[in-house]
Amino acid sequence: MKGKSQLVLIYGIVGVLSLVMILLFRNVGAGFPEAEMPLILDAGKEEVGPLYTVQEDIEITNQAGETVSFKESLEGKVTIIAEFFAVCPHCAVRNGKELGEIYRQFGDHPDFRIICISVDPETDGIEQLKAYGEALEADPKNWWFVRAESEAEVHRYLEEELKFFKIKRWVNPIDIASNGQFSHDMDFIVIDRDLQAIGKWPLVGARSPAESERDPGRYGREKMEMFEAIREELDKG
């Protein structure tokens, strides 16, 4: 019982810190130096087809309490898919920085949408999703924070259907204090209007200290490529 109480306390502290980071990164792009973007990106790069097409479906509920078909929500939209959970401190920084900037760039387009899928639906109820979206000033019409009913079901769907990396549960309290309950994929997947995944972008990994030292220009290249891919798909409408 004592161990469970300690875990709840740790989870609560992580949640408070996550909310602070959301508010910190919501309106500013500070915190991480931007790599200079090159004028030419991967000149002569070989064109490749979609990574996969979304085939299976799952029922999701967004922060407005609307329960919908995930596949139907993708149809006719250019959609960014990301994993998250409400008390993940790394998600708080990523969503406030990268997704916030993407939303400000493309959020006015009628065919654009962001869907952040919780890997912790047992904790992330509608009220948690609503509060999270409000903290980021996300309009429920095109920036969704969603949950499925079953943790096992959504993990299987994210890993097998959407091809995110395997989700793992932390067991060490020190790891939980630093990362929240789960280790999960921080990349972004872009789905086109025909339910085809056109790319997966590791912006968080590209701006990590180790990668920034190894390849200072990678974050800028990945970011530009992703923005260009989104813009190109939206222009097709």
C-alpha cells in the first residue's frame, strides 16, 4: 500500500511539472536553439512511396467528448499523428514547441488536423484531455487529444497499425519521476487525405543534445522536410 501511495505521489508531481512545461512552451519557441535551415534540402533525393495505408479502425473519444471512428476522422484530411499522455514531461515540451509551431503554421487550413493519442487511457479521461487541450489553446475542431477505451487495444493499434515503436511501462520510481509511467515513440507521422502515411519525422530526437552535437543541422533539415511535406499535401486539395 505504501508503494502504491508513493507511486501516486510521484505521478502527481510529474503531472504538475508537465502542466508547467506546457504553459512554458505554448507561446514561445525558446528553450532549444534553432538549427539554421538550408536553402536546399536533399537535392536529388530519391522519391519514395507511402510508408503504409491505414487499414484497421479503432474508436476514439476526443477532448470535446465526441466518440468517432479513427479512420473516418482521417478521410479528406492531412493529419499529424502523435502519441502522448497527459503527465508525460517530454510530451509537454514537444507539444508546446513542435506541435504548437506546426499548428500556428497550418491550423487555419480547413483540411488540416492534429490527433494526439493517449497511451494511458486509464488515467487520461475526458476531463484530463480537455484540460490538456485548453492549456495548449488547441481548438477541438482540428487539434484533438484522444483516448480509446482499452490500454491494450490502443497500444496494439499504435504499434501494429500505425507502426510506432513499442510502448514500454517504467517500473523504477526514479524513471517514473523523470518520464512518467510510459516510454513511447515521440516521432510524428503524417497521414494524407487517402489514409496513406507519407512520412515519419523524429524532430525530438533530432534536437536532443547528443544528436545536436553529432549533426547540428539535422533538426533544421527534418523540420523543413516535414513542413514542406504537409504544405505539399494541403496544396493538393
